[in-house]
Amino acid sequence: MFRGSSPAKIDDKGRLKIPTDFRRLLEERHGPDLFVTSVLGDSALIYPLPVWEEFEARLQSLPSTDPVKKRYLERVNYFGQQVQLDVQGRILLPQILRESAEMNGDVVVTGQLDHLVVWNRERFLARLNEQPFTEDDYRALSSLGI
């Protein structure tokens, strides 16, 4: 499982060097193939390809006419691209996504159990301040047994 966070940088060519601990887990459990995407265009979601393929299989079971499925696929495919870790542990983030999420320079890579999320550092800190974790959030988790 991916947990924790790590600062990172997007280089001038749009490449992200996956932080060492995350990279090790990716390579050992899933291999070098990844799917990078976004739903809202504000951050990058990095899925090990086998995890993404399992997700696609669940999506495929939904009717092709389902409007939510269509909207979701439009977005993840617009922002998405299959990539591969290079020998230095870097991936190229899709240009459309880099521009939309303002990904250049300092970023934060966070673990989200089965995938990674990459945020523009300033945007992520603003998000944490604008959306604090509340007592209601604690209660919601508690009602789910967490």
C-alpha cells in the first residue's frame, strides 16, 4: 500500500522522479507500467497499470450508455496516458495535465493506498487550509468503522 507523502519536482521536460519508497513498491509489486490521469484536472493520479486495469474491468461491467461512466471516461482519457518508469525512476506527465494542474517545479506526491496523487505544492497546501478535517469527518469515518 502507498502511504505517506514526499516532496518532489517536475523538471523542465515535464518529468516527475517518483520518490524512492514509492518507486520501490511500484516496481516490486506492479512493474514499471503506469497509467497517469485526472478527473478534475487539478492533480495527477498515478495508478500501477495492473490496478488501473482492474478498475477498467469494473467500469466495463457498467452499461455503455451510463452517462456518469461516459463523463468519467471522457475526463480520465482526456487527461490520461499510459507511461513507463525510466531507468532513473522518472515518468513524463501528460502536457495537458501538467498545464491544467499547474504542475511545474515543486510538487507533493501522496500515497492513497492503491495509487499515488501528485499536487502542485502551493495548490495542495491551499486545499488543506480551505478544506479542514472536521469533527463531522471524524464521525463519518467512525460510522464506517474506521
